[in-house]
Amino acid sequence: MKGKRVKRWIQKPLRFHHQDIHDELEDIKRLLGYVSGQVQELRDRVGELTKSTSMRVPEQDGSSGQ
């Protein structure tokens, strides 16, 4: 009987700790998804800016002396 009681005392906090770890992992997954979306949005914006600025910048022909 004493062994079972000790096991319960040990296992109960471990179960709560295990659940806490799963909750933290879910939070990390959500945050990672958000960050991934933000990075993709930045890539898209940089791509748009690169396309629009490449049309505006005149090419130099090398006759300016530089």
C-alpha cells in the first residue's frame, strides 16, 4: 500500500507538468505560425518593391566616368 501511495504522489505532479509542456508547445506552434506568416508577408513586399524599383532606376551606360 505504501508503494502505491508514493507512486501516486510522484505521478500526479508529473501529469500536470506533462500537460504544461503540451500547452507550452501549442503556444510555441501558434507563435511560429504567426511569425512564419509575417516573414512571408515581408518577402512578398520586398519582392514587390524590388520589381517596382527596378523599373524606375535607369541603367547606367558607363559614360558618366564612374
